[in-house]
Amino acid sequence: METKTRKLVYSAICVALAMVLPFLTGHIPQIGKMLSPMHIPVFLCGFLCGWQWGLAVGFVSPLLRSLLFGMPAIFPGGCAMALELACYGALSGALYSRLPQKKSSIFLTLVVSMLGGRAVWGLARYVFAGLQGGSFPFSAFLAGAFTNAIPGIILHLILIPLTVIAIERASGKTIARTKETNV
């Protein structure tokens, strides 16, 4: 019971961070959106709490933020982002709990999760554009998922591993190995 309560509290903190962090970068024209601040707590939730909690926090966060603050727009952006972040949270939790207990596993998990989430985002945007009678060309996918996201990708590749390592050191154990998650 203690582990479930801890994961619930961590997940609630991650949702709260996903609501607040975009305010910190939103006032920076152009760069603020590129930093993808809402992604950070979702990745951390996957690492800290496992794939189920990461998936839930990732899916709920953009939709809740859209309802509370109007950003991102609920459709198509918020819905596509919800699927993307759900994938980030699920993959980061599932992969990290399965890989060897090495620091390199954090980076591998993060990179694979980023690629998977961006693929889900692109597929969702393509489907949503089709539903609206529009199109979502591959060039728009590359720009949205990679070119425009470079500052955020760099930030995530630096900040998330450092945070996971610091939390593991502070707790004295590898956090992913303390979960009761099964994929």
C-alpha cells in the first residue's frame, strides 16, 4: 500500500508540474514552446512510477491543461499531445524497468521514448488532419517533431537523466527496480 500511495503522490506532483511549467517558459517568444516543458514531468513519472502511471499522467496532463487554461487547443493539438505524452510516460516506465541498472539505460530509455512518442504524435496529427479534410505532410511532421523541437530535445536529454540519477542517489536505490509493474 505504501508504494501505491507514493506513486499516487508522485503522479499528482507530476500533473501539477505539467500544469505549471509551461507558464515558466510561455513568456519566451519562439523558444518557450520549443522547450516542451510539459514533457519533463511525464518522462519523470514514467521513470519514477512505472508505465501505467506515466501513461495516465501523460494522457491526462495536456487535456486537463487545455480545459483549465485553454492551451494547448483541445483539438487537434491537445488530443495529439495527449497520445504523444501517454506514449512517453508508458515507454519510459516500461523500458527503464526492463533495462540493466546502468546510467546508459536512462539515456537509451529516453531516446527510444522520445522517438516513439514523436511517431505517435505524427500519426495522430495525420489522422486528425484527415478527419478534418486536411493534410499533415511529412515535412510538417519533421518540423514539428524534430526541427522545431531541438531545444526541448537537448533540454530533456540533459535534465531528465540528471534528475533521475539525483533521485536514485537520494533514495539509495534504482527507482525503476522498486516497482511492481508488469508489462
